[in-house]
Amino acid sequence: MNNITIRELAEKLKLSVGTVSKALKDSYEISEDTKRRVREMAIELNYIPNLYASSLKKRKSKTIAVVIPEVADSFFSLAINGIESVAEAKGYHVLIYLTHESFLREQNILHEFKSGRVDGILISVSGETTGSEHITGLLENNIPVVFFDRITDDAKTTKVITDDFNSGYLAAQHLIDNGCKKITYLSISKSLSICNRRMEGFEKALSDNNILPREEDILFCSNNETDNLKAIIDLLSSGYTPDGLIISVEKLIIPVYQACCTLQLNIPGDIKLIGFSNLAASFILNPSLTTITQPAFEMGKAAATLLFNAFEKSNFILANESIIIPSQLNVRDSSRAKI
């Protein structure tokens, strides 16, 4: 599809060029409804601002983008540190974009990058993302993209990940070795690759230990803290209360501790916990939390190094492959067996 001008975009929307320009720049002068209409039409008509397109032809932006779901998660904070350690040495700026687990927001952000706003992109996809067409468009425009942690399998570029299947298996096996027979896996997405691979490892560990996996052994939570707390309390007060929980993402750790406190469940006496987390405060929780810790800084650094290689070395190609950096089990009080 041919790119259209801002004037043509304004005519389609029956707005002035000035209003469209301000909406695309997220100006406070324009209503949220108008901004939404402009962004949606811009995507539909493949509008790319000429200002950035011409800038791309003349020079590099000396900027890379990091697109992530959130910054509250300690994994992403550490990964950003790893990314910045490489970018700073190269004299580049790092722009952080948050999708807040929204595919539409992710799609809108990536659409803007077609204009040449950044030289390359590092991305960890949202919990709603199921495909990669919005990313393929960037690759076709010769904008290098590297995934880290959360990926889409069908995107033909390099992905820096950890061993999620093995980590899920290790988490379940650890709980089984410490006496658990009724283990529930907590997830936040039915499509997110990291959650599904960890879940597959969990199910394989159950099977290898002659424990029949049940549909009820998977609890899908959301991005709403109140709803998650209620769902976990309902799970732990049901007739088939689990004796072990695998918490697949960091944001569910506090709701689990809150639910156990509300129901006066003893950890690890009544229920044992293990969580996927880089949270520095894991050891001061009461009791301290056993974790599967991802090499976040190393993953961010590796992904950034690959990205810079892609636009600094003419003979370097971002292959369609996965680079795996192993995670680590840190045993603490929340999963220990009774002595």
C-alpha cells in the first residue's frame, strides 16, 4: 500500500491538517477520542510522517526503542539496565515504550517506528499479542528487531530467551520433591509464549511423576489486581485446595501472599510456593520466596549487542533463531519440606 500524506489523512477524517498533526503528537489540546480516530485511520491507511521518513534517509537517529509491557516487573528493570550498558557505550539513546499488556497499543507504537524514529527495536510482547504481522512490516522496512523474553514464534528474527520449558519442569519437580501432590500453575495469558512453555514443563513434570494433570490445575489470571486476588482466594478456599503453587509471573506473587494471609494458610506448612521472579526482596518476604530467577541483565545485554551488530555490521544478519540463557532455582523457605 502506498503511503499517504498528512493532508490526505486529514481529508479522510474531515479534520484540519493542524488537528491531525497535533493528534499524532499526542497533544493535550486534542481530545482522546479524536486522537484514537486519527491513530486508527493512520494505521489503516499506512500513514508515515514525511518528517521522519526524510530524516531516515539523511542520518541515523542514534536512538533505539525498547518496547515492554511494564516497568514495575523487576525483570524488565534489570533487562533495561543490561540494554543501556550496551547503548551507552555506543553513544545511543534508549527510549522506553510501555504497552501495558495491550496489543493495540503495541501495534500503534510499532507503526510509528516505520517512519525512522529509531534505528532499531528491542521488544518483549504484550500478553494480548498472538501474531507478528505488525513486526514483519518493520523487518520488511529494514528496521532491525530483536525479541527478548516474550516472543512470537513466527517472527523471522533473533530471539533472546531463557529455558522456560525446563524452568517450568524444574519448578514443579522441586515442589514434588518436597512433598506436594496437588500443584496449581498460575498464568496471566493463554497465548503468551513464556507462560505456555513454563506450563508445558509443569505438566511434563506431573506426568513423569505419575500425577495426572487436571484442567483445574491451571488458573488463568488477568491484569486486574482485585480480580486476581479474588480468583486466588477462591482457588485456595475450594474443596480441592492445592498444596503447591507455581506463580508464573511476578505480578501474581503479592496477591498469592495476601490470599494465604486472608485464609490463614501456613506457608510452607499448608501450601508451598515457588515463583518466577527477579524480585530483590524475595528473601525478606514472610516466609522468603523460592524463585526461578531469569538472567534479566544478561538477556537485555545480549539482545542489545545483537541489535547493534545488525545495523553496524553490513555482513551481519539477524537469523531466525533463539539464543537461550538458562535461569536459576533459588530455594528459600516458602517451599521447604517439614523437617
